[in-house]
Amino acid sequence: MNPVQPRVVVVTGASGAIGAALAYTYAKPGMCLALQGRDNQRLEATVSRCRAQGADVFVCEMDLREAQALREWLEAFDTEHPVDLLIADAGVANVLENLNQWETPAAIDEVISTNLLGTINTVMPLADRMRARGTGHVAIVSSLAAFRGMAISPAYCASKSALHAWGQSIRPLLGATGIRLTMIYPGFVKSSMSDAFPASTPYLIEASQAAMHIRRGLDAKKATVIFPAILWLGIKLLNTLPDPWADSVMAFLN
């Protein structure tokens, strides 16, 4: 039996590579999409393509750190179009060019406030509505970086690790009222973020491939979607080593 497909989907970070690719996978006649992004030009390109594929599209050009304004927009949208699936994908990264640099407080604040607090600001209003209805599905995009920090991107790794812990913590709370939570951990995906990454990007895949992995996992209502498997296995093996050894391996890759 085919799983029941969502009809109303919210995607944050739809002006980015993975978010846009995910929006395309859901865009078809009869679908209602709410797409958020901060890059207006790229967001409009995503919106135009989704509309061309037959979807009804609503646009949220808003910074996810504006918690109250975001809550009001999401609640108003959910009142008119009760959300079946939220994909919280929006995120930014700060990457150091070499190990002689140091992250600035401003860069750290932007990354953590966007990736962690922005995601929480997105999830909470719709999770409240879903819990009241007793139905819904929340997906949070973390990263394989949540499981092993990289010296050239400390704040990004910290934010994704925090999302991992937060997602695990709220899963039972959501599940108690019938809401599913899927945590998503991609490896390297071709994007402006990966283009700026100065170190190696093993097993880099296209955003369309990442969206396919994620969509399959969401359709199957999986609790965890993690890919590529070989990179995940490598991280697990790395984490079995003594920390000085593991640090040496990561320094070599950086």
C-alpha cells in the first residue's frame, strides 16, 4: 500500500540547493507549498519552477531569526492550509580558509542563530498546531557534521550537533501526540556552501540526488535519513579512535 502523501508542505531554505530540489520533488498539481528563503532571486526561481509544475505556491521572504514575525506568518498560513509536512532545511555556514584563522563572534552568532534558533523558530509554531490536530510530520535537516566537528567550520558543526540533540529530545514529545519526526543527516551536497569549502568533499552528490534520498525517507516515515552510507560508516569508525588520532586524520583531510 502506498503511503498517504502530504498535500501541504512547508520548506525552509528553498533558495538553497537542497531546499529548492526538495520543493521540486513535491511540486505538482494539487500540491500547496510554502517556500521560505532569504535570497530573493534564487527563491523566485524556485517558486517559478514549482508553479510551472502545477503547484500552488506561497512565498515567505523572511529571516528565520525574526521569531515573532515568522510565527505569525506560519500560523496564518496553517490556518488557511493545515500543514501536513514541514521540512526545516534553512541553514548557513562559515568556513575558515585554513587552520591559522579564527571564527569571529559575529560569524558564530549568525550561523548558530540561523541554523539552530531559526530552525526552532520554524518548528515550534507548526508543531503546536500539529499536536493540537494529532497529525503531521516534521523533518529537520542536520548534517553528518553533527557527529564529528571540523576545525574549518566550528560554528556550523556546533549548530548541526545541537539540532541533532534537540531533534532527538523532542521526538518523544511529538510522538506522544501522533506527530512524526524525521532527522536528516546529509553528507557533502553540491551547493554554494560546498563550493566555498576549502578542504576535500568526499562523496559529493548533486542536490537532486540528496532530495531523492530525503524524499524516499520521508515517504517511508523514517525516523532517520542519513547518507551517503560509506561516509557515515567512516565517521563512525573515526569516532572509535582515540581523540588525538582522530584529530590527526581530520587535520590531514582539512
